[in-house]
Amino acid sequence: MTKSKKKAAANEATEQERFGRKEYESELKRLHVELVKVQQWVVEKGLRVCIVFEGRDGAGKGGTIKAITERVSPRVFRVVALPAPTDREKTQMYAQRYLTHLPAAGEVVIFDRSWYNRAGVERVMGFCTEDQSRKFLAVTPLLEKLMVESGIILLKYWLEVSADEQTRRLQDRIKDGRKLWKLSPMDLKSYARWDDYTRARDEMFAASDTSWAPWYMARSEDKRRVRLNIISHLLKQIPYKDLTHEQKVALPKRGKIGKYKAAPYPFKMVEERF
């Protein structure tokens, strides 16, 4: 079998292994119900949860975060995706701008990329020196120990995607006008540095995979599977009880409709084209 045929067969096998939409949506709905229970428990008990997502461009971080948050309250589940630091922030202690976003009681904060930028993109693309990156990796476990000992539940996820799948996803962004915004000039520059990112990732793991704040790696070849796997995993990391059975919800009796006659206001109506 030629190399091209082997690759085609591998791609076909991968496609066959992918979750079907109906099965995926059914399982996701079940997990969303559990996330709502977690939300109520976090609020009731004043828990503080911090979830970090890292991975290469195109690994599926944004889609996974959306799957987690689409059925819960944004007042409880807060997503933090910081832009490049301002001139003022560049003069501060490196982690300072991240610390202000850590959760208060009753909050779940999700970092779409985090302080680990210094160990990844900043290091690989030359936005910090090797010395700065090494010092960051030396002190980060201590910072995270302080976070955990203060009562924060800290979860760190790395989404692992293959080079071929990353290429396919980035090409898809180029072709799809709905996804083009996801592709930045930095993504294109980073694309050519696969081995550099792999080396940076390995050194990051070696320095910051601790007993109090371990890294969890999730295979991200199939976006649907990785979303379900991560949600299932994080549910197990946050001990919670179901409070929904204590809430008996029923619609109240509505008063008679029609006593008030709506004014003939000249509304500017939206054209019904569909």
C-alpha cells in the first residue's frame, strides 16, 4: 500500500470513529443537565473553580469551552480570553493581569489560554526571553499551590491534536468565512513551528505537572469526543450534590389577559424574509 493510500485509509478510519451528531447531542444534553447541577452547587456552597485550557492553534479549545458554557449562566461560568498585554501591563508582575480574573465565591472561571502563554507562544515566538520563560516555569507551581491552598479548585487541560488534523482545521478556517476571524497572523506564523511548540509543551509539563495542580491531556482528533470527554472528566473533579430535587418549580396562575388594550404604536417591524 502506498503512503498516500495509507493516509487516506487512516483518514477514513478516523471519520468512521467520529461521533454521530444524534448520539453526540443526546450525550451532551445529559452532561449539560449535570453542569447545571454543578452550577447550583457552586453557588450554594460558594465554591471557586478555575479551569485552564491550553493547546495548539486549532486544537478545539474554543469549541470545548462553548460546549461547557452554552447551557449555564454567564454570571457563574465566566470565560476569560485576554488580548495581548497593554504597555502598562507589560511593566507589571507577569501573572498580575491574570490574578485579577481568578474566581470569587460562587464562580467558575474558564481561561481560554492563560498564564501559560509565557511557556508557549511567548517563548516560541520570541515575545519573552528564554530566561524569563525558565523563571516563569520555576515559580508557577508555587503560585498554583497558593491558589489551591486558598481553596480554589484548579483544573488544567491540554488539548492534543495531530499535525495533519491541525492543518485540516486551519485550512477549513481559511475556506469558511464564518471561521476566518479565528485565524490570526500569529496563527500562521506559529504553524511553521510545530517542533518548537512540542519542545515547549514538554518542558512546560515537566515543570508544572504537580500533585496539587496536575495537567490533564485530552486527545482532540474528534471535536465531539473531546468535548464529551472533558465535560465528563471535570464533573468528576468537582464533588457536588443534586439540589434540583429540592426546587419544585411551577408556573403561577396568570391574570386575565385582555383587560389592557395595547396602544396602536407605529412599530418599525422587522421584514419577514424567511
